[in-house]
Amino acid sequence: MRESRSKYLLKNTLIFSIGNFATKIISFFLIPLYTNLLSTYDYGIVDLVFTIATIAVPILTLNIMEAVMRFNLDKDVNHDEITKIGIVLLLAAIIIGVVLIPISNDISSLADLSLLIYFYCISSATSQIFLCDLRGKELLVQYSIGNILNTLLIAIFNIVFLLLFKWGIRGYLLAYTLANCIVAFYAFAVGKVYHSFFSKTNKEKMHEMIKYSVVLIPNSFMWWIMNSSDHLMVTSMIGVSANGIYAISYKLPTLISTFTGIFNQAWSYSAIKEDDSEDITSYTNKVFRTMIAGIMFVGISMMTFIKPFLKIYVSKEYFIAWKYTPFLIVGCVYLTLGTFMSTSYTVHKDSKGFLMSGLFGASLNIILNFLLIPIIGVYGAALATCISYISVFVFRVFNTRKYMKYNVLTKEFLMGSTALICSGFLIYSNTVVAQAAQIIILLLIIVSYKEMWLPLLKKISKRI
């Protein structure tokens, strides 16, 4: 049992890793292209469009992609029935989504992009629903290929539209829209979605799925507030160019969520499968300890090298973004741990748990943004995001106890938290001593965590 569960988790982690790392590597090399071909103002506009889409897509689709993924994972489920419900709600979203055009026209900076915004949102919704359908059917290799294909197409289209045709913002949005359309068609084909056309629409199941996913719409909105509302506030209070710089400061810290998101995606499958196991609590906490060690190491490593890295990675006008990254790195580390614990909500289909934790963090984020941005500018937005992410983590520590008691105050957590915060303070010093101290802290963490990462590394090497 123990061996099979480890193989299952490791197999899924490797599958998600291949897909996610490939997409992030491609995206990684595109950032210099964007920062050199798009001004800070242009990048601020693009970020604003993506911010709007982040909240518009869940509302238009009733966030049905989450239900399509989760309900497809149930035992003895009729996959065609679940997929058909997703398609019905997608068609409704395509019709209702037309309202995005007049809404965009009313925003002066977005008026010329209204049609592109509509098509981008619809293409994004379509690709998300069909990719989630693949995940729910546990076609994880095909799902990872879909993600790689999406990023590769975005890269190719952006090189053509930005570098060759010089289409600017329009070319950027068009690249994403076309990539989404092609990936949606790919997922439609490999997931054999066409089989669901002959299936009846189960209204009772539709009601159950909508009930689950609708509760997640406010949750999506809360995460939009925490992840993106500060972008809007920075734009309105300071300016579009400042938001462009702040958007870049977000890029690297969110890699933390990417690294651990890979594992959390795989873990959700194991958590659902192991829910009935007698030793589920001890097994989960053993995995959680490994997660803590891994995420603290990634966060401290990023804190150590972020400054010299940005100096060669982005153009000079974006380099100032390093000043805001320490707050975002700390926040992302604790948010990742909170995301691991939220698997308990997924297992028990507790969408209200997601909602309440998101509401708690988002409310705090809004209050802090209004208080801090006028006083300390972009620093205020970064600090507000950091505190709200930590608040979600703390909330979930206590709220998930009805399902699982997570052992948080471990040696790995206390040592890692201390080292992370110390490294964050040291980044603001330009002295050689401070830089040396950061490296020493990183080396101490590597040595201290060796009992966690050495066995894991051996398992992965053996598996490969």
C-alpha cells in the first residue's frame, strides 16, 4: 500500500513537472522579449486586461471548469455526462460574454481592444474547461502536453506578432487568443469530448455541479482581489507605468507557486484516493513536512539570487522591481503551504472552505491596500499582498482541522521561516557582508534539510 501510494504520487508529480517546467522555461525566455518590445505603459495595459479576464471567465462560465475536474474524479462517474454539462454552460458563456464589449468600450484605455478582450476571455474559458476535463479523466500526460502546446504557441505567435509584425498590445493579446483556441481543439479531440454530444443533460447533476462551482466564484473573486486588485490600485493611485514594474516584480515570486503547484496538483489526486486510509493523517503530515522543506528552500534561494538575476534578466527600466519582490516571495511561500492544506476542501467538496479563507484574505488585502499604497506607494501593495497571503495560511491551519490536523510548528517550518525573513531583510543591503550572509543562510538550510531532500532525490533519480 505504502509503495503503491508513493509511486502514484511520484508518477503524477513527474507528469505535472514535465508539463509545468516546459511551459515555465518557455515563458521565462519570453520576459526579456516583452520588456524590450513593450513599454511599461503597454505592459501595464496588458496586465489590466489579464486582470479583468481573471474574474470575468469564472463569472461567465459559473466556474464550471472546477466542477468538471472534481466531479470527473468520482468513482463510477459518467464522464460524458459531466463533460456535457461543461459544454452547455460554455455555450451560455459565449452568448452572455458579449457584454464584455460595451464594458471594455467604457474604459478609455481599453476601448480599442474590446473585441480582442471578448475573444481572449472566451478562448481562455474554452481551453480551461476542456483541459480540466482531461485532468478529471486522469489523462494527465495529455493535459501536460496541452499546457506545453499552449505556451509554445504563445511564444511562436508573440515572436511573429511582436518582433516581426510590430503589432504591440494587439499582437500580444491575439497570440494568447489563438493559442487558447488551438489548445481547446486539441483537448476536445484527445479527450473525445464529441462523445458527450450524444449524452443527455442530467439536470440533477448539473444542479449539483453548479452548486459546487458557484460558491467558488466569490472565492475566485477573492483571489482576484488578493492577486490583482493591488494592480488596479497601483494603476489608479500611482500610474500605469508603476503597475507595469509591479507586474514584473510578481513574475518571479509566483514561480514559487508554480513549483509547488505542480506537487499540489499531483497531491490532490492522492488525497482523494487515500481519503479512506486508516493512516491518512500521519501520511499527509509526512508529505506536508517534505513540502515545507522544499518550499522554504526555494523561497530562500530566490531571495538570495533575485537581485543579480534581475539585473541581467530585464531591461534597466524594470530592474527597480527587485525592491518589491521580498514581500511577494515571503507571501507566496506561506500561500503555498495554505494551498496544500486546502486539498482537504477539494477531497470533501467543501467549496465554502475555499470561499471563507479567500474572503478573509481578500478583505484584509483591500483594507491594507487603501491604507498602505497612499503612504508607501508600491511597497504598500507588496506588503498588503504578503500579509493577506499569510492570513489565508493561518486561517486554513485552523479551519481544516475538522478534516485533518496539520502539524505546522515543525523544525522545518520554524527554521525555514526564520531564515526566509532574515534573508529578506539582507536583500536591502548592498554590502558584500550582507550578500555573503544570504549565501551562508542558504547553505545552512540545505544542510539542515538534507534528511528531507536526500531520500526524495534518490527516489526521483531511481524513478527516472
